[in-house]
Amino acid sequence: MAASVQIDFSRPIALFPLPSVVVYPHTADRLIVFEPRYRQLVEDCLRAKGDGPLLDAAPIALATYAMRGWSGERIGEPPLRNAVCVAKIVDHRLQSDGRHQVLLHGFCRARIDAIAEPEGRRLYRVGRLAPIDSRPGAPRSMPGLESEISALVSHGCLLRMQRLQPVRDWIRSGNVPTEFIMEQLLFMLARGDAQRYEMLAEPSGRARARFALSELAHLGAMLDHAMERAAPSTRGVSPN
């Protein structure tokens, strides 16, 4: 999908602020859009596609709050963190009460260079953005990195984790780009929103790969150590 989608950074992109990071490139999440300004944002983005396919709709920059508390009543609120994930609507369902249910697919990392506040009929903010990925474009296959991931998720206690089964299946299939797998792992392994945002803001694919491998190794070592310390019960059942 990513290979066929180009984001036009020469034009302002609608900003959709959320309390936390919800998607990375090559990941997706479903949202319910209910505030009037963001319902208008979705409608304007969909209108941009005309009679074309859904992927021709205008992109949306999923931003995150720079602080937890805000009233939303003053210009410049909520303050936003600089890094965003530029996404597109890949599924849309209009609810009977006027809300929008959308499936948003992330395509690339970007930074906010400038923000235009609501003006005229436009109730939402738009931003001038610039891509920050060190190697933009379609997700790549990286056999060396994939081998390291495979070795970790197929060994010890990590082999028993059902949450990692899709990763093992993708690697086994041989037709899923390694970068796609890595982004899924980044989102899965990040501990809390601060770390998740840090990986969204990280422009280097190498640095993100090192993080994913380090977190996998750390998780595996912790689980293996916990299993070694657990005393077996007399009836063959280990305590949790």
C-alpha cells in the first residue's frame, strides 16, 4: 500500500491531536470521531478525493498533546509535540448520529514546522510538515535484521508469547517487509507513551531497529529468569 501513496508536503495537512500516539508508519488503528471540528476535518479530507478511491482523500497528521491538561478554548490549544504520523483513511463508516468511524493507516513520520489556527469556516488546525524518516518510501526487506528478530521471538519464553505469533507468521511467510514487522514490534514493545513518542520522533531506522532488538532481548531475559526462579509445585503446575 505504501508504495502507491505519495504525501504532498507542499500543501498544509490537517492536524488531528490525540492524547497519545496511536499509529506508526505501516500500522493502523480505528477511531471514532465525534467532536464537531474533527468531524469537519474528516469530511474535508474525504471531500478532497472527489469521485476517486478512498486513498485519494487528503492525509491527516496524527499529533499528540504536549501536556495532559487543556481547555481547548484558547488559540494554540492543545499545545502539540513536534513529531507526527501522517496517515490516510483506509476505511470510513458514517454513523447514524453523524460521528465518523475511520480506520487510519500510518504512512510516514513528519515534524510540524508551522501551524495555522482555525480560520473562516475551518474549525481545525492545519500544519506545514516535513518528513523526518532517514529513508522514506515503501517498507524494505532487511534479511539480517529479520534473522535477528526471528532468533529472538523463536527462543525461550518469547516462543510461548501468543502476542508475538503474528511476527513469527510474517517472518515465516517470507513476503512481509522487515520494516513493516519492525514498526509493529516498536508499537508493541514501547513501554508507555513517552517511549512510544520517542520512537515516533526517531528519524533513524537503524536506531529504531536497535531499540526493537534490545527490548525483545530484555523481555526474553526477564521472562526466562522468572521461569528459572519459579519453584515447581508438587503436581506439575508452576505458580504464576
